[in-house]
Amino acid sequence: MASIDPGRVWSEEIRLALQSSEAALIILTPNSLKSAWVMAEAGALWVLDIPFVPALMFVERRLLPELISRRQDRDITTSASRVTCAEAVVALLRPLHRK
């Protein structure tokens, strides 16, 4: 976590960043699906009612936890699909900035 200053508690920094987020992208790989932190972050986004896009890389939809599988996901296995995924996150922000 190069953007977090040395000596800072990184879990607290992540919590503060999540609280101030308007939208998020959750990148899901076989390893991240096993991560308690990734699942905790997904739960925090849900509790805070922050929209997010699940981005799947080499993960089958049937393996997603229910909290994540209820959202429309995007495959990011190819470079082109990563662009459309980024566009999906930007689209989540548009209604927030029209208010």
C-alpha cells in the first residue's frame, strides 16, 4: 500500500476510504474470493449503500458469495473487457453528480 504513509494502520485507512467512496470496483480473482478482507470490504460497501461493480477475472459466477452475486458483474479477462468495466463504474457515478 504505497499510498499509505509509513506507520499508519492500513486497515483504518481502508475503512476511511470506503466511507468516503461514491462507488467501487471489486476485483474478484480465485485468490481474492478467499480473502477475508475483500469480503469485509464488500460487506462494508453494502452496509454503507455504496454501489459497486464486481469485476471477475478467471472466476465463475456460481462461486460468488450472494452479497456480490446479486449485482451485475463484468468480466475483466481481456483488455477490452477492462475498458467496459471501467465505463460501468463511471456510469455508477453519473447519477450521483447530477443531484
